[in-house]
Amino acid sequence: MAGTTEQYDVSRVREHFPALRTGRAHFDAPGGTQTPEPVARAVYDALTAPLSNRGRHTQAARNADDIVVGARAAMGDLLGVDPGTVVFGRSATALTFIVARTLARGWQPGDEIILSRLDHDANVGPWLVAARRAGVEVKWADFDAGTGEFDPASVIGQLTDSTRLVALTAASNLLGTQPNLAEVAAATRRVSAVLYVDGVHHTAHNFVDVPALGADLYVCSPYKFLGPHCGVLTGRADLLRDLAPDKLRPSSDEVPERFELGTLPYELLAGVTAAVDFLADLTPGDGTRRERLQDSFAALEQHEDALRRRLEDGLAALPGVTVHSRAARRTPTLFMTFENRSAAEISAHLEADGIDAPAGTFYAYETARHLGVSGGVRVGLAPYSTQEEIDRLIVSLGNCLNRVG
């Protein structure tokens, strides 16, 4: 049975976050969440136990091997995929560069790829570099700047037999917009193109089922959902087997190891498992970890949606605020600009009031350019966000906007 808002005890959740004891309100979760103590403890325990390169011949080697196997299983549960398809890397960006270089070996002049103006540059830049080197055409799928909506037709209408790749976010890190990936996926399959999905922002707010989304390849970052700084890639097992990335000669040629360059950060992977376990326990219950994750995310979504509506109502009463996050289906992330105040000024005022809500374009260069803005303030919610923090934000923002001079 899915959780409900009443079952979501945010006070209980917050008890596990040492960083929250300072009293600051953290609305910077889209850039990286705060870390719960069990995750930090898992990292510490991994580093202070016997540890070496993974294997089965010593306790230190077995510890490392067990950590890797456990982390693959945890991410398999979080994303709804076979643990044998879970690849770890330095970051989502680094993993995307590896895949882009590898896929582009099979491209040639006359081929095409489609990129989205809704995306973070991590799902744009690597493909632009690869396309330039391979001499293939780049097409762009736009979103509606007035509503933030992304029409699947902006991709589907450009697909041809020459399309080799579509790169599209599952949720915009700037606007929160969540495109209809399944509709795009069905169309890309008809032309045998690869759908590469940036799930970095999406994974933090949704119960993820990668096969149901239709993604051929899917990348995310654990530090956006309470974990350590690293990246995760998964996808179709047959596609991963067909890809042959550059690697050292001693490195395994098996999937997923063939994509993992050098020794893995075992301590961080221990933290990844702890983060997934923490998410599964947001609303305590019974069942498998995957089932508990589904319940927890159902409750989290209701909690965050209620806070988002409270935030939007408060912003609507303030003068000179333009909220660009307006898509019907979106994460609890709001990007806003101001009539008589710069984003930097607003962010600095909030910071002085103990509220972290940064200003900028947040590496979504194409998105900001399409909106016609040079930057704005982004407010993102997390499992530890509260109504009281929303109210603090609205009061502080109002004081700044109503100030003369």
C-alpha cells in the first residue's frame, strides 16, 4: 500500500541530517542534497574496516567486493533494473562523455542526433563534442518558453531513418518539467535510434522504472538523492554489451565493469547503498526494498507537492515575481526571475536570512537562453523540507521585494 502525506513524518526524517542543526533552510537540493548521518557512517565504516582492491582472497578484498555487489543491488532496486546493468563512475557527466565517445564511433556524415533545449549541459555538451568529431548533424527540440511544457512532437517530428540518438532529460533541473518519455521512446524505437535519458533530477523525486520510461540508457547522480558524489549509468543489457568503451588491458571486458575506468570508490558506493536504504525507510514499512521504495516515494511526492503548492501560493502574492516553472507535470523545483531585483541580489538577501536559494542558470544554458534570461533564483525541495521553511522563504523574499531602493 502506498504511503500518504499523514504517514510522512518530516521531523523524523530531519533528525538524521546533522547539517540541518545549524538552522539554515536549504532550498539548494537540485544542486545536491544534504547528507543523512547513516550515509556518512557507511562511508566511514567502509574506510575504517579492512579494505583493498576487490576480490575474494582476503577479508579486505571481500569487503570491497561486497560493497560493489551491494551497491549494484541497491541501485537496481532504486531504478527497477538488473543490478548487472548498473555502472558506476565519477559523475553523470563523466559517464555521458564515455558513452558519447563510444556511440559516436559508429556515426558518420549524414547521420543526425536530436538534443533538447530543456537539458542540463551534461546531456548536451558531450553530444555536441561527439557530433562535431563525427561530422553529424545536430537538431534541436524546443520547449514552450511561456509554459515550460515539452511537447514530444518536438522530437518525434524530427526523427528520420538517419537519427542515431535522442538525448532528453526526464526532468529539467532548471524548470522541473517532466517530458512524456514513453511517447518519445516509442517513436525512437521505430527508427532504431538510442534514447539517452538524463535522470539526475528525476530520480530525486520519483519512483523510477527505467524500462517503463523507455530509456535505452539512463544516468543519475546519488548526491542528488542524499548520497555521495558519484554517477550511475544503466540501460538495456544488450546495448551495454554492444558498446566497447576505451579501457585498460587488465580491466574486465564484462558488463558493467568494462565501463568503470580504474578502481571504484568503494567508500562512496557504501554510501550509495546507505542512501537507497534511507530512502526506502522514509516511511517505515514491510516488504522488499523495491516495494518500500515505492511506498516512500509515493509519500514523498505528496509531501513535496503540498509544499510546492504552498510555495506557489506565497509567490503569487508577491510583486514582480515571474515563476517560469509551470508545466503540468513537474518536480517541486521553481525557477523565478524578478522585475526590479537581480537574481544575485535576491539570493544574497535570502542567504543573509539563513536561507540557501542560489542564483544562476545552473548549467542549463540552452534552457535559460530559450527563456530569454541570463539567470534566476532556483528553489528546490527535498525530503527534509518543511512548511515552516517555505514560510520563512516567502517572508524573506517579500521583505526584499518590498524594500525601497
